[in-house]
Amino acid sequence: MVSFTLTEEVFILMGKIFLLQEGNELVEMEEREFVSEDILQDLIAKYPNLLAGEQMDEDEPRKWLLVQREQILPYDDTGLNLFHLDHLFLDQDGVPTIVETKRSSDSRLRREVVAQMLDYASNSLIYLPVEVIISNLISKYPDRDQEELLFEKLGLEMSPEKFWEQVKTNLQVGKIRLVFVADRIPTELITIVEFLNKQMNPAEVLAVEVKQYVSVDGLKTLVPKLVGQTAESRMRKSIIKNKLDETTFFEHLDEAEAVFYRKLLDFAKKNQLLIKWTPMSFSLNIVRGEDDVSILRGYCNLSSFGQTLFTTVGNISSKVPNGESIVNEYKKGLENIGKKVADGYCFDIAKIDDEQSARFYEVLTSIIEMIKS
């Protein structure tokens, strides 16, 4: 790669780069395919800025922390059948980012790699818990303090515990990023990426071209370019970047769900629960000393989850003495009301009848008292 000085300029034209060096010396460089896929993978691992983070988000350019190259990912409960992700990165918002690299000459870059990447995404939400990501990061940087690492790589000034809570939340709600990288992205893949970006939310699908240019005397430079991010997806991303508020949330609810959520928020205020708004949802939290213990998370039609309510139990287990027994009581009390998910229940609000609603608030009241005491 080339480090340009302030006196150098680059012109790109039809598969060529013209590097204007000091003294107006023009160096002509032609586009060349990478000799091997492994070279491109290695460059992405060593120089993650090639992922064009500043093009993904102009206001807040994405920064990258490499968790693992060739990240192992099971795809069934046995743990014996494994995928190998080319790269797993985290950005400064704790969004897991899966990167798959291919050369343009690889015919799999059309359809096969898309199916492969969607397999990676769906299985990472099930078989790649945050504890495994933390373990892999410690293995990769055994002598590094996590707080210093987050500051150096991501520019963050926060505790590792808070960051990992962000990562866990992103995994729970399906907020991940899939990035295809190649020296040339075929039109068919761009079309697929644009379509997926319209349909998938909060997950994001992108493609990055990393073109290599070589001069006759062996000088090389790399030029990354983001493709597949439509104006619509950029606008949607801009909208959800800001936190929701109560008014916007209720504007995106149907009538029955609005009635349910109004009662729930009134209950929260009466019981002095802390309501936290995010770009996609709200959470209800019990203030306990210096800790906020989350117990519920609600979504509206702005989210891919739709008008759905989830229990959240991770904070109870980690922040409350005797938390595991409280979690068990919480789950037991709601088992005939909601649908079981990974670490609790989700609720189809429109299907909760009066008897279930009464039981729901009875359980909540009990859990709140147990956590506060």
C-alpha cells in the first residue's frame, strides 16, 4: 500500500490510477486482480479501514476492532458442524460485523456466497453468544487491557462491561452487519445487497470493492469503495440513529397495541421504573442503587420485531443478589402468557386476553418487589 504525501494527487479513470507525485511526475497504475483470496483476507485483517467505514456512515465513520480471523461458528446443537467466518469485527456501537472476502474471479461471488452469508448471520444469533466473543478477543489480545483496547481501536471511553452489554443487546435484537468484500463486486451481487438492505432491519448488508492498482515498477495502491447502500437505506438509518421518544413510538402502533403499551407505561411510571429509549425500542428498568436493572423491552412497527414485547433477564442474573432464582420465578410466572425465546419470553400483544393481562401485571409487581428488596 502507498502512503501519499500532501504533494501527491490521485486521479482514477477507467480502471487506471494516475498518481501525481511531487515535481508533477505522473505515475500510471493499472487495475490488477489479487493473486490469491488469502492476500485480500490478510489485508482486511491488518488494515480494517479498507472496509470503508467512513463511507458507511459519513457523520460517524465506523471504526473496527477485529475479534477473530477465521472465527469458528457452530451451525447445530452438537457443536461438531462448523462454519469459519473470514473475519468477525465489532464497531464502536458494539455491532457484530461479519466480513466475507472473495476474488472477483470466484464464481461463488454471485449467489452461493449470499446464501453462505445468511447462514452465518442466522447461526451467529444462536450459536455465537457474547461470552464466546469476549473469550476470543482475550485470546487474540492476551496482554491488552480491554478498556485501553476499546479506546485505541474504537475511540471509546466506557467500561468493557457496558460495551459488552451493548454487543449482547445487538445480538439479541438481530442488529448485525454483513459485508461482502471483493476486488470487483458483480452487478448481480449489488442488486441482491440492495434488496436485502430494504428488507432486513435492524440487520445491515453491504458490499465493499477493494481494487488494487499496480505501476510498472511495482508500486501498489488500494482503493476501497462502498456499494449496495441505497438512498432509502441511508435515510432509514438516519431516522433510527436518533433515539425514539414516546410520541414517535405510539405513532407506529396499531390501536390494540397502543392501548396495551399505554397501560404498561402508566404502570411503569406508577412503580417508578426508569424508561430508556433507544433508536428501535424502549426498556423498563428498576433503579437499584447505582445500577439499572432491565426487565422488559418493547418494540413498535419501526422494528423488524414489530409490535412485540420481550422479557430481559441478563441484568437480573448479573446485577441482583440471588438473581438466578428471581429469573426462574419470572419465567415460571409468564410461561402460559408468552412464547419462549432464548433467555425468556416474547409476547404477541394483540393475543393477550384480560386474564393473561392480569397475571402479567401480578408477576411484574412481584418481580419488581423482589429486585428492589
